[in-house]
Amino acid sequence: MLLLPVVTRFAFSSIYGKEVERTHEEWIVALNRLPKANIYISGGEPLLFTGLPELVNGLDRHKILGIVTNATAKTNVYERITRKIHMNLSFHREFISEDRFLEKIDELRKVGRFHLNVNLVATRENVSMTAKVEKLLTDHHVGLHIDPFVDPDLAFEYTPQEMAILSRYLTPDRRTSKDRPDLDNHALKECSAGQNYINIMPDGTVFRCGNGFNYYHSPLRGRLLEVGPHAPYDPGFFLMGNIFDPTFTLDKKSVCCELPCTQGCDRDMATIRCL
Ligand code: SF4
């Protein structure tokens, strides 16, 4: 499993600017050096990378599990994607009106190649709107998935009232941040991240997991590297090299990690076993 974010206007671009962007041809060469993989493309907004449709079309050696997009790119950009793929439309009510979002769903449905689903992150502002959004989408014959809001620095918690609203929407694999292992949990784990699962950044930097990206770049999360039985921990543990380096390889075996592991997607995709 590869997670492949690309440069966006949002938080990623403060770390990976547009200047580090590579061409879709370079990405195809680099990714085709890897063993066959399931690739999930997320951002930020991946369609801000102008070569994304051609990149998706050219990765025929790999399976594209899906693309997360906020559906704001022009429809003719989506039409350049010639593969049948799953498209997870991330509904950002702050950027697009309900009417325009529904129109966009219709336009993308007409393309005929996309399996569409809508994702709504249950930010505090969205919690009270979930029932309304669910009704709108049900009437429009498209599924809705609600993700709990997970603050990378884990400072956010829902109130009991908010949890009462959300509980009917959250699937077992998407628990709230409160249910996830606490930040003092330094249990030793055997983890396959780096072996069967990596996160690739817009400049090609490979992190063994999304947690690793946060440990490396977030000052708040980085503080956790200073505590624990064998502190200080080296954030370089999470860096695996660069996908554009022809000598880059995946790990041959799992690693041992005792840092708190708190990010849903890593826990879904890597195999983590307490030792
Ligand atoms: S246990 Fe969690 S934080 Fe540690 S390497 Fe695995 S996915 Fe990353």
C-alpha cells in the first residue's frame, strides 16, 4: 500500500512547495520500480497537481484504490482520467455550496468511469449538519462516509452531545481520537510500516507511516520523541529515503516501534503487533 499525497495549497505546501513537484512521467518511472502495489492518492487536493490524470492513467502496473478530491477541479480535468476508479469526494462545506456539490456529483457520474462516494470530516462545525447532509446525498443516490476529526496533535475531543450525534455514523474502523491509544502508551510493537505500507510526499520523500510524518514535522507531536523508556527517539527512524532515488527499496522485514501510534490510516494498513 502506498499513500501518495501531492502538493496542495494547504498545509502540505508549507513543507513541500510547488517547486519540488515532479512531472507525472517521473512519478510513473519511480513508482513502477516498486513491487505491484495498491495506491491511494490523497492530499490536500491531489488535482492541484496538473499531471494527476496522466499519472493515474500511467500507473497501470498498480491498482489505484482511490483518489480523495474536494471535487472543485473542472470536470474536464476529471474526464482526462481514463481508468475506472473509486473517487472519494471530500465535501468541504466551507469551499463549495451544497447545490454546486450536488451538480458536480451529477457531472462526475456522467463521466461513467467513477465509483463515487462522499466523505465528510466531522469537524465541530459539521457535526450538527450530518443528518442534513446524509439526507441530501441519500436523495442523490450517493453514499456518505463520516470520518471523525482527528487533530494530528490530538488536542481535540468531542463533547458527549457531539458523540451522541456521531455515534450512528462512525464505523468500527473509524473510532474517535479519544478511543485511540493514549500518548503515554510506549508499548513495544512489531510494525510492517515500511515493508508493506509507505507514505510518499510530494518531493518523493518516503515516510514509513503518516505518524512518522507528524513526528518529523509537527512540533507538538515531536515533543513525544523526548519522552518514553528509550527517549530521545530519532525522527530519522521514520525516513526511508526518496522514491526518485533509483536505489530506493522497501524494508525487507518489520520494525520495532515504541512510539504512541495514533493515526487511523496507519493502523488500518500496517500490521501492528504488540510484543
Ligand atoms: S507502530 Fe505506528 S508509529 Fe510506529 S512505525 Fe508503525 S505505524 Fe508508525
